[in-house]
Amino acid sequence: MPVKSGMPEYNSLVRVKTSITLPKELLGKLDRMDKNRSALLERAARAYLLELERQARDLRDIEVIDRVAERLNREAVDTLDYQQLP
């Protein structure tokens, strides 16, 4: 049963033939998911790389937030103090 995702459809343009070695049981699972191993592995690799990029972006965001957290917290407390009713 082929799995569809938001990834671009596989096409045979500008491809480089390569060889990889995988466990037999993994190949069996791949074949049950999609008869076109190359397309399935390409989609999987692209999805994995997108996830790695997302994780790296999130880590950079956290570093920025951590660097300015004290200032942001002071501004938040100042805003809350200003908003208090008399």
C-alpha cells in the first residue's frame, strides 16, 4: 500500500544511480509500502533531512531566546506591573 505525503512526486529526471546495502527485513517492509524503492527512499531521505533542518533551526531559536531571556522577562514583569489596577 503506497504512502502519499506532502513530498514532491518521484520522477526519473536528473537521478544518479547508487548502491546501498540494507537488511533483508527492511527491504521487505519497503517493498510492502511502495513497489518503487527509489521513490520511497528518496521521499524518506527528504523527509528526514527536512526534520534535521527543523531541529537545527529550533536549536538556533532556543539559543537566541536563551541569550535574551533575562531582558524579555524584565520587560514582561514591567508590562504586568504597568497593567495592574490601582
